[in-house]
Amino acid sequence: MVADMGGAAALPRKNGELVFETPWESQAFGMAIALSDRGHYDWEEFRQRLISEIGGWERSDEDERAVWNYYRHWLASFEALVKERGLLSEEEINERASEFVSGTRDDHHH
């Protein structure tokens, strides 16, 4: 499933191990897999959405392509599925993101 993703959707790896630059990247990774494992969406649907998201970035103008971050595309794909499935609204996603940024929400340590 996840380990088999190739092409544009291939996970960043170094010496065969997954690479996360910041904690939010590994959290987004884990949440996307957990919700798929719990049947909220099919993994192939997520993968196709991720490929489309990356393809949109590749077709964007040069200024928008200046900064590459695989997990920003992963997160955008995940958020779209969460909203589409009615698991969270745009407002709830923004509220939770603000809580993580401000430090008022840190599920990792609770």
C-alpha cells in the first residue's frame, strides 16, 4: 500500500527510511494512513488525489514551484478528503491547525 507508492506519489526516503523534516509532516502522514485504515476512504483514492495535487504544482508557474515540500501536497490531499467525507469542515481544520501552531493543541504529548 503506502510502501508501494511510486512515481510522483513516492514517499521521500533516505537509505530506505522515510524522511520527515518536521513533526507536522509525520503527523499528517500518520493521520492519512490511520483514516484510510479505518475505512474513511480508500487508499487508492488518496494516492490518486496526491498524484493530481503534485501534478497541479508541476504545471503551476515558476514562482509557485520555487519551494517543494512533498508533505504540503500530502496535507492538501488529506484535507480535501477529510472535508469531502464530512469528517471535518474547513473551519474545524483551520481551528485545529491554529491550535497546533500556537501550541494550545499538542496531541503528541497528551
